[in-house]
Amino acid sequence: MLTSHFALMVIYAVQVSLFFAVLWRRRFRDRVRLFLQMMIGMVGGGLVLAWLMYPFPLSPPAPIP
């Protein structure tokens, strides 16, 4: 079972990009271009969002005694 968040994100992006590329474009070249654009957009967007959220803590700060 996959436990890597990045691998799961890439698998999801491949599936969604492939589905919409086949659904929305007729020519092979247009399908490949849309597939790559969507893949780069989803994976790159996820990495940028993770990078922007990195400085924020997961839990509230500890109380001051």
C-alpha cells in the first residue's frame, strides 16, 4: 500500500489529466499537450501550496507558564 503523499498526488494527477485529455481533445498532439499542462499544474500547484504552508505550525503554540 502506498503511504507517500507525493506518490499518491502524482498518481491522482496522472489519472485526472489523462481522463480530461482524452475527454476534451480529439487529436493526439492536443491530448498530450493538455495532459502535460494539467499534470504540471496539479503537481506543481500542490508543491507550491505545500511550500507556502510549511512555515505554519501543525499545533498551537505551547502556553507560557
